[in-house]
Amino acid sequence: MSAPAALALSKMFYPEIEKSPSAEMKTAKIYITKYQNIIDAIATGAMLAVPIAVNVAANCIVFLALVEFMNAFLSWAGGMVGYPILSFELICAWLFMPIAYLMGVPWQDCFLVGELIGMKIVTSVLVSYRKMAVLLENRKLGLEPTLSPRSEVITTYALCGFSHLTGIGLTLGSLIGISPERGKDISKIAVRAMIAGNAANFMTACIAGILYEDPILTVMTNHSTVVLTTQSFMNTTVY
């Protein structure tokens, strides 16, 4: 579901209004670099990968440092008014509560789901899934806070993406390393691409919410069907 959603949203966010130069091409030119042997190919590939790896690592460090700076500033500003727990993730939790509700999450879980989405956008998907695992473990143990099974399914799809602030650094580092002459163009659409990626994740989460069936409700419905069938059979027998 993510592939068609990403394609549709990419066309909406960045429509192709000009005629593509390759639209009428019947054949594509493929440039193949010839190496002396496999050792030459491995060594050349390793040398070409060094600038890309350095760019990716540097951008990740910069964006993570920027997120920490924002959280430190918000915590300091919140402490001035008696609310030191203020953070970018907490702000995102309030912002994404309506979106979580529109995706089909029960209202009592919307704050937690919004917090997970904000945590994913600010840090990474691994951090948000780790937090989600704690909430699901609380459900098994009968503790709070926790998520309902429906919220679990929807949130799993909503978080399943690489669209976060650190991902912008990875994208810039890798793509600019591959094509440095397009650096300005890549930087111009990086934030828009992150927003489109999150929107695609939310679309797949909406579809998951539409297709999801509550196991308890299904069992109760099947049980009611059995009872009605039994009563109908008994009435027919008595008649």
C-alpha cells in the first residue's frame, strides 16, 4: 500500500507540469564501467562510497544535535513558566492528536499515538517503535498507559516509514554525495519529501483502520449469529 500512496502524493506535492525529455525515448542508454577484475571493482566501489558515507554521518550528527538543542531550549522555556517537561515530541503529540483520530484511533488513545508519531518525526522510527513496544507490554501486564488492539494496528502502519528529521540528513547526505551538482534542488524539496512520506504513511494507516476488525466484536457477532440460528431452528422444530 505504501508504494502507490507515495507515488500519488509525490505527484500531488511536486506535480510534473513539463514534458519529460525521456517521454518519447524508446531505448535507454546504460553506461557500464569496465574493471580489470573483481578486486578492482571492490576497491573502486569502496573509494567512491567514502564521500557518501561521510556525508550521511555528518548530516545525521547535525540533525540529531539540532533536535537536542530544540528540546533543551523548549525545556528551558517551559521551566520559566513552571512546565519543564515541554519538548518538541510533546508539542507534536498535541498537534497529531486530530490526525490520529481521523485515522480511526479511539480518542482515548489519540494522545499516545500522537506522541509516538511526533517521536518518530523528531527522532527516528526505531525510537517510536521501542516506545510502542513498552505500551504493548503494559497491555499484556494490565498496566497503564497502553494501546488498544485497534490503535496498535493503525499506529504500526502510521509509524512504518523513513520520513523524519534525521532521515532528511540521510537523504541529503546520500543523494548529494551521488549527485553533488543537484545539491540545491535536493535541499529545496527535502522537507516537502518528508511531509509527503508521512502523509503516505497516514494513508496506509487509514486503510488499515478501515480493514481492521475487532476480534472481540467478531466473536460476539458470530456468537449472536449462532444464537439466532439455534433459536430459529428450535422455533421451526416446535412449530
